[in-house]
Amino acid sequence: MDYKAQIAANIANITDIPAEEVFKLTEIPPQLDMGDYAFPCFILAKTMHKAPQAIAANLAGNEAVLKGMENAVEAVAVGPYLNFKIKKDVLAREIISEILSSGDEYGKSNMGEGKNVIVEFSSPNIAKPFHVGHAFTTLLGNSLSKIYSRLGYNVIRMNHLGDYGTQFGKLITAYRLWGDEEALNRDPINELLRIYVKFHDEAVAKPELEDDARENFRKLEEGSAEEVALWQRFRDLSLDVFNQLYDRMGIGFDNYNGESYYAKMADEVVDMLKEKNLLVESEGAQVVPLDEYNMPPCIILKSDGTTIYATRDIAAILYRYRNYQFDKNVYVVGIPQALHFRQVFSVLKKAGFDWADNCVHVGFGLVKFKDNTAFSTRKGNIVKLDDLLNETVAKTREVIVENNKTRGGEMTEEEIDFIAEKVGLGAVTYTYLKAGRERDILFDWDEMLDFEGDTAPYLIYTYARSRSILRKAEEQGYKPSGPDSVSVLTSDEEYALIRSMGDLPDAVRRAAAEYEPFIIAKQVSLIARNFNRFYNNSKIINSDDDQLRAARLTLCECLCDAMKSGLGLLGIDVVERM
Ligand code: ARG
């Protein structure tokens, strides 16, 4: 039963505040012994002409606040708050049966049924290295996609590749002059980067290179076979490299239409804006003024008649709406592009498309490194994701090898490799997602690989520990009992653990509403802390009471489902032992 919703409905019935408002105001008290929910009565003071304390006392005595849950809930006034205490055993049974019935999909719902959500994320640029900033959008977008799917939405994952622009004319020129076939096949991105940098170096003395590049870009736009073939090759080779990274991270997309795809639809955008009389000439360019939105105008066509980034984004939105009638169109792109998206959305709004309000830019912060020397061998300050992953996995492996030694070396090399890869990738992912997305991220290996800290290794280890308890129990013939016998779980640690698992579904909904996976990260982390407290204070397999042992094993089983579900939504895999 959704007690919070029922409480809200009941209070709404006897006051003049709508249920949604009550729902929003209702809090979880800071300490468990204060109850499960608290409604602050301040808001009623005006209309009821009484002090909040008196109102709380009054409501506590009104049977109607408990309608439909009389046997499970008690209402008490605590100062200006009306607190609700759900009978521990009733709530525990409900939470545990919910977890056991949904397994590692715990937290799922059908609130999104029949609705399309587009999540655009990753969107790297062809022929350029995939750096740690692209990793942020990739991991954040992947997590948001999973969260929306879990809530029943139909999610379309889009990768808006940066595969268009005058730089491709330069690449074609550079390739014809200096391209090294063998290097291109072996390490395409570095080779493309090398000739691109060389182009800029040489063009200083030989400006005619720029003319050649312009000419090549023009041919490319006109669809000239040779130039298109070269561009296609650069694109395919780059995408192969990106796909290796995506595969390694277990991430996939439904659509890779890049900017080149939408460039072809620019006419449609121009026609539409012309028809609505929104295009204005300014210094030779065609723009949509956005003064009424307090923004600089959005350029649609440059003075030479070519499109810009924004034109292609507008074309892309029209395409998306036509194909998916999205309920939400989410862009996971760095904060520096905030103005660009506000402009693009405002152009559509001005053109009369009300669904422009359902387009959302989800920005994120910068990525920094505590130990800069770790990557100082590479020139420039861009750090490639590949290097970050390899370095982290190698460091994780060292820790796991050590732990394995102290446990008598029971794991094979193969197993160690497998676990190090999963835990290492998890550590990177968790570092990106553990705090609000607009905060900058600081990579610090000592911190992110601390098996006792707020880290993926700690969380995965907690899962593996619980799994190992269940395995050992099974070997000794002990089984979890299921939801009905949990009334024997009465300690504070047990209740805190159950309660924190019970709050996970709400965390999933809030994470979706705020585009903030860290809300789930925090909940999972709390669950893990509570589990370890329970584990340290209670006998599980060694319990002398059969019923208690079985009920505690049930808790272990629930912990595994809740952790696997929550971590899975962040894009982090668990391992069965470590
Ligand atoms: N390719 C761009 C970059 O690497 C990001 C594209 C963002 N998406 C968009 N629809 N404009 O910065």
C-alpha cells in the first residue's frame, strides 16, 4: 500500500489543501523512532485560525486521518507535526514482499506506459578522441534511459553524432596529402587527429590549403561520390572505435543519426520559419530574433547560405516529434551549451509548437583530476576515456589481488580480471553519478577505490557479501523464509535496513523527475550502510533460532535484489563474489 498517498488523500479530505500539495509537504522524519511520515501543520494555521501545535493535536484525534489504514497506522502529534507511524511488521512485510516479487527490477512502475521519452546522450564528434567529458553525458544518459525504462516509459536512445561541418573538408584535404593507410586502419582516431593538426600547422604558411578544404566540403555537401566515400570511411572508422567503448561499458543506442543527417533537412526548417514569418535578415544572415525571451537571435542560415549547429538541431527536433510524438525530449549535454538549447527550444516555441516545452536540456559539470601527473604524458589537457578506464581497472586489480592473497588466493587470474573490469568500470561510473550532475567531478583514485568509502567497490562488495552468506547458508541446508515470517525482525538495525530499501522506489521516481541519478546513488549507499550495520550486529547463519535465521536470510536476499536494481539503474554491474 502507498501509505504516503493514502495519508495525503485523507488529510486533503478533512482540510482544504489538495492531496498533491499534502503529498509534497509530507516528509520523512529525521529519526526512525519519530515515525514514517510527518505532515507539517503550519500551512493550516491561517485558514484554521489556530496554532500549528493545536491543529496537529486536533488532527491526531480525528479518526478520518487514518481512513483505510486503521489497522496499520497510528497518528500522533509531535509539536506542529502530525506524525504517522506504520506498524513495523506490517510495513516490513509489505516492503519485503514487494522486493521479492519484483526481484532485480525492484522499483519498477507503469507510470510511463504508452509514453515515449527520447534521451539523447553521448553524441561525440567523429574523428576526435572520446574524452572524459563525453563519458559524463554517456554515463548520465545511460542511467536516465534505464530509469525511464524502469518506470515503464518507452525510451529511445539517440546518439546525435557530430559528423558534419567544414572540418571534414579539411580532413579530406589532409588525408589526400599526408594520410597513412596503415595507421588509419590500426588507430583511426589518432591518425585523423594527427593529419587534422598537421593541416592547421601547414595552413599557416599555405593558405591555399584552406581553399582546397572549402572546395572539398562543398563537394561533400553536393554529394560528390569520392568525397562522400572518404567522409563515410572516417565516420565508420570512428564509430567502430566508439562502439568498442560502448560495448565495454554495456551501453547501446537505438539511433545514430548525426548532424549530417539533419543537415539534409535544413530546407524544411527554413521553409517552415519563412512561412511563419519568423526569419529576419541580419548582416546577410537569416536569423530568428528572440528579444522577447531575452536571448540573442538564433542564426538559421549564415550569409553564405549554409546552416549552423542550431539549424540542424531544429531539424532534429522536428524529426523526433514527427517520428515519436515524444512526451519528453531530453538532451544530456554539458552546461556550456545551455544557451544554445534555450535558443533552439525558443525558436520552436515561437513557431507555435507547444511541445517545445517538453524539450529539456540536462546539463552537467566539468571533469577534473586530483593527480594530474597520472595523465601528464599526454599532450594537451584532454583525457581520453579509454585511458581513464584502463588506469582505473589496473588499480582496482591491484586491490583485488591483495584481498585475494589475504583470503588464501582462492580466485583464478581469469576471475580476478573479470571482477577488476566490472568493479573498475563501476568505480568510474559511480564517481560520475554519486553527486548532483551540475557539480564538477574530481577523480581521486585513493578515494574512488576505497573499499570502505562511498564508492562502487564498497557497494558491490556489500552485494557480494550478502550473496556469499546466501551461498553458505544454502550449503548448510538453510533457506530464506519469504515475507510472512518477517515479523520476527524487530531490531532497530533490521528495521532501518527494511525501511531504506522501502524508500528506493520513491528515489527512482524522484531521480526521473529531477534528471538526477544521484538520488538513487544516495539511497543505494544508505541501504548498503544499513545492511553492513545489520550484518555487524546480528548473527545470520549462526542464529540459534530457525525462524530468525530464515527471516534474516530473507533480508539478505532482499538486499541483493535492491542493490542489483539500484546499481543497475546507475549502469553499474554487480559481481557474485569479490
Ligand atoms: N557533438 C557535440 C559535442 O561533442 C554535442 C552534441 C549535443 N547534441 C545536440 N543535439 N546538439 O560537443
